[in-house]
Amino acid sequence: KNSAGYNLPALLIGSEGTLGIITDVTVKIYPIPSHVIAASCTFDDLHTAAEAVTTIRMLGIPVSRIELLDEISIRAFNQSIKNEELQPMEEKATLFLEFSSHSESSVIADLSAAQAVCVDDLEGSNFVSARDEMTRNKVWAARHKLYYSSIALRGGGDDGATSQSTIVTDVCVPLSSFADIISATAEDLRDLDVFGTCFGHAGDGNFHCILPLRPDDTDEYKDKVFKVIELMTERAINVFGSVTGEHGVGYGKKKFLKKMYGDAGVSLMQTIKISIDPWNIMNPGKIVDVELDIGVMK
């Protein structure tokens, strides 16, 4: 706990390397809970699955992790299975949950409360849970394998997508808008005929798209990929969300900052950049643009 002065660690951590280089980190260690239960539940559509996330969070049900995968993500997982211990899943939007506590009765009560929301209230199905670590990992396998299984669905041969050619983007929105925004993005992918998987660290309104690109993709297809990114970003701003919750602004989302923060907000960021890095040598061109003639270098 610290309220002394400006929050300089947060400023540097969020600067994407434009204000300095972090050379030493002290981490906080948390105890491992005595009782952990993993669970998953399928839904007929992505919007209903996202509604389950919002309801669970709004009811204050304690959940350690809650992740949402769309049906394309599950399809990618099913096609990636090479281990006989893993079974294919129903290709529907799926919610993955984890509950933890130092009290067995508490973790069971939390699981039961979330199950009631998913199954009784929102008509989810295939609600399964597991306690031992090996089975918990199997329940969450689709989430753990999502990145590479998504790429593999557009992979194969010399013309296949790779991790180097794949775009991963994200936005973060208020939970009250989460279901609408992630569903609209999935619809954009269908309407524009773009391959991509939608998934979310849903408990905090953050969701992502994995968009694999192949060397033989046309310029027209690439334009549609960037159109998907633009639409999801604009929607996030319109509901007072963020253009990115984790991946950062970099070069690609720099153009959205003025709409998110206004001219004054971007100008303040430029002032901070110039005062700390007047020579503009730290990741120049990322987050904000600065002119060297307004710094010390003329």
C-alpha cells in the first residue's frame, strides 16, 4: 500500500518501453489455496455465455478465473487433439471457471451458485467440474491450447499461418456491455468472412481476437482483418471501454487514443514523453508521436 507521490511504477509499466527500461522487478507471492475446483459449461450462443459471465460477476460470486471461448475456438481445439486423454468438445460457446478457497465448503458453495446461474437461469448444458489437478487441466485444455490451435486451423504447408504472421488484438469494456460487444465482433468475423477466434478473460470485460494471416492472403482479405479490429475498437470506445486491456497501443492503435482521451489527454502524454525521453530514443513512434523540435533536440 502506497499513496506517496505520483504512481511512477504504473507510469513506467504502462509505457510500453517508451519512457524507460525496467531492469529489476520485485514480485508479490500469494499462497496456493487449499481447495481448487475447475468447471466448464456450454451455451447455445456466445451472447448467452457472455451474459453468464456478467451475471456471475454482478451477483458477487467469488471466482478465481472465468474465461469464455466462442464456438470457433472450440472447433480449433477439437481439430488439434492428438492426445487420446483429451476428448472433443461440443462446438458451442463455452465458459471455463475456476474456484478456490481455503475452505472446502466455501468453494463448493461458490461452484453451486455459478452452476445455478449457468444451467438454471441461462439454460447452459454439459456443466462439468473437477477437483484433482490432472482432471482440472483436461477441463481447461481448450483454453490452454487456444493460441496454437487457432493458428493451426489456418496452417499447413508453406502457405500456412504461423505465430509470426498472426495478429492478436484485444479491447476491454464494461461488464454491462460485454455480451453485446463480443457478440458483435464474432458477427463481424462471419459477415466479413474473416477467420478468427474470439475469447475473453471475461471476468473483467477483456476479450481478444486471434487473427491468423497466411502468406497467400490477398490485400482485400487483410483489409477486412483490420476492419474487424477497427470495428471492435470503435465499439469499445463508444461504451467507455478501452482500446486495449492487455496487449498495448503500440503502433496499430495509436490512432484511436484521441477519440478515447481527447486532444488534451494525448497532448499530456506527449508532454510526459518529451520530459522523460527528450531525444525520443525509447520505442519511438509507439503510443504517441512527438516532434523532436519541441524537445531538447533541435
